[in-house]
Amino acid sequence: MRINEYIDHTLLKSDATSEDIIKLCSQAKEYGFKSVCINPYYVPLAVSELKKSTVETCCVIGFPLGASNAEIKSFEAHTVIFEGASEVDMVINIGALKNRHYEVVEEEIRAVAAAARGKALVKVIIECCLLNDAQKKKACEIIMKAGADFVKTSTGFSTSGADIKDIMLMKKTVGDSIGIKASGGIKDYKTALAMITAGATRIGTSAGVDIMKQFISGEI
């Protein structure tokens, strides 16, 4: 298995500098990661750094709280895709889901999916640590109905990150209809592999280099 091709090499810290993003892109090219995952401000820089490589530019929107409205998320998606992002990871309106305002959640996902159609993949972050299993399942069902490409576990900015049980629940719910991204707290090869074995088709991590070094050295 080429685990590097599962990895979204991630840097979402608010104090990240241009130098940090350039280093992130250089690492992604060196190890052949699937994408770099960054904040909107740095999309043009990442696109420039990654040109002529196979690494995608992934950008978060509505991040990390998901509490902005559908129009704003759609505008964010339009903007970063215009600037060259080929994947967008959006956070759902978690409060709306918990309020059972399912039409609100579906509307915002549809708006982002429409902005991205034919241009970029859409991954939808549901922040599993804030939901019960029934809410996680409902979120997955809405995501499939609304036309997104992936469901994603976590922002990495809340109370906890990816969990094997959540990946298994997602896989049971979505099957092979859409992808599953495990993100948040994945720091080593064994954890990444366990997530993939459970059904994850993408791994979001800031520890991609460490994971690859463990894999290459056999420290697994």
C-alpha cells in the first residue's frame, strides 16, 4: 500500500507563515502526498509551489466552527477554487444539525458542491466528537444526498479527533458511495493504517513526514 497517497499534509495553524507553507509544499512533493491542506489565504502560494507536481491544493472553508451561512461558504468555495484549489474541506453547521434543521445543512453542502462541481472535490467535516452516533449517521446521509465527495471526521480544533469507531460507523453508513477522511490526532503510521483498515480513504495529518519516516525505516 502506498500510504503517502492517502495523506493530506496539513498546516492550519493561525500563525503559519509563508515560509511554513513553502516547506509544507516541499515536503508534500518529496513524499508524494495526495494534497496539502491549508487555510484560504495561502491557496495562491500553495498552487504556485505545487505547479508541475501531482500534489493537490486542498483548502478549508467555514473553518473551524462551521457557523457561517451557506452563502458565505459558497463564496469561500468559489474564491479558493478560482485561485486554484482542487479540493475543499467544509465544516457543516453543527448547531443546525443538532437542532435537526437538516434542510439548512443540506442547503449549505449543496451550495458548496455546486460551486465545486467539475472543478474540485468537496469533503464535509462533521466534527464527530460533538455528535452522537445517530447524528453522525444522519450527517452522512445528508452529505450523500447533497452531492459531496467525502465525509470527514474532524477539524482537529475541537475536543478530540479521529476515532476508529467513527470511521467504522461512517463506512457502514456510506459504503463505497463517497470517500471517508480521518483527520485529527493521527500522529503515527500504526494509527493511520488502522484508520485505513477501518474504511478511511484519506488521512488528514500534520505528521505526514513522521508517518513516512516510520514507514520507510520499518519502525511500525
